[in-house]
Amino acid sequence: MKILITGGKGQLGQDVTTLLEKKHTVICCSSKELDIGNRLMVEKAFTNHRPEIIINCAAYTAVDNCETEKELAWRVNAVGPENLALSCEATGSRLIHISTDYVFDGKKPVDTSYTESDPVMPLSEYGKSKLAGEDAIARFAADSLIIRTAWLYGLKGNNFLKTMLRLALADPERELKVVNDQYGSLTWTATLAEQIQAVLTSEIHDIVHATADGSSTWYEGACYFLDSMGVPYRLTPCSTAEYPTPAHRPGNSILENKRLNDAGVSVFRSWQEDIDRFVASYKDTLLQEFR
């Protein structure tokens, strides 16, 4: 099968490429090599490569910057998916698109989770632009699959867990405040890549949620990770109000993988087990990166 991966140099794109190229012909395009916001570049890529499946990992994910860089955010997160969907419709290719928990307002009680059928209500420019991308795909590519995920971490690129590790290693005695009233599921990009592989040729379309099982706060997740790494640290829990940011972040980002579970195709484990596996595989590599 010939698969085109956009945003292929990001942390998810790299893990998806590494996994899928073992069994498929994979064309991995960085955002510079294929600007999905450019309609002509998208059409040329489809003409040149004739992919059967497109996995769109390209996104503008600098959430706070999206509040001021609105044009760029909408170009990548809304116009880009529309361009891909239009080309998929014209060529009969299947689009698998990565979306986000930020399409929800996060106001559900934290003892509940969001399913695919819950109403969307984004509060930030990032969330609004990603929802616009979802809507465009639904209009123009009926056979598409939109995968909403959240709180990603992996070996490549930057993410929350690696930031916590870098700061702890730089100064173990420094007190670091970490938000303890936002809830979600830390999700390993390697496992999400496995999930994408599992649904490549499935009958599932429309929207699915795909995150690790269980949930934590940012503070709880950071403590678990640093304990697993065996790194000394001083983290202090704080509220969202004590750590204001330009973009509004959902208080509840817990997604339930209902459709994947109902179909019996979910590959996800608990977030704790995946962090244990991540650390077992890459502890030395991570320590060397920041030392």
C-alpha cells in the first residue's frame, strides 16, 4: 500500500513513518516539503505520488501562539485539511487526519470523559481552527477518519514530559509549579502509531477518540514520569489560575475511546504502563539528550 504522511518530521509523524514503512511504501513529507495550506503543492503531491492513503500529522500546535498567529494557525489547521480532503475526493484516496481534544470546552465533570458524540465547543483559536479542519474533511471526504488525541509525548521532538525532565536535570533543587487541575491522558506517540496502523484498512470512518486509558493531571503525570526515570525533582502542584496562559485550556481533556473499543480494535493500555514502557526503552537516550 502506498501511504503519504504529511507533517512527517514531527514527533508523531516520525513514529508513524518508522512503523508503517516496515510493511508499506511510505512517502514521508515534512511541512517544508509539503505545505498542506498550499493547494497547488497538495495537488502536485497527489499527482506525483498517487497515494492510496494520506495520514495528516501536519498541524500548527503552538497553542498559545495561535491566539496571535491566527492566519498561520487557520492555514495549517483548517485550510490544509480541506485541501487534502478535496484531493482525496478527486482521486479516491482515504484520508486519516489527526485532531485534538481542544475541540471541547473541557467543562464536563472530571469523573466523566468525552465521547465522539459529545457536542464540540472550542474555546481557543487552536481548537477553533482544528474544528474547522474537521468540518472541511466531513464535507469533502466522506470515507475519511478523524482521530482525536491528546497530551502526546514521544522520543522525538518537544513535549511536556521531556520539558519536565530537562528542567529537573538542569536543577533538581529548583521548585517547579505544575498545573494540577487539568485532566487528560498522557499518550505515547508510538502507541498512537500502532492504533493508526490498526485502522488503516478498517471500515471505521468519521471520528474516533484515541488516547491512553485512564487519566491524570499534568502534575500527577510529571511526578510519575520523573519517578520512573529515577530523577530527583521538586514539583509543586498549582491551579490553572496560578499559571495563566494566552490560550484557554480545557479543564477536562479526558477522551473515551468508545468507538475503537466498541469495534474491538483499540490497542491502548493505561497511561502508566505506556510511560513504563517508554522509560524502559529510552531512559538512557533521554538522559543523554539533556546531559
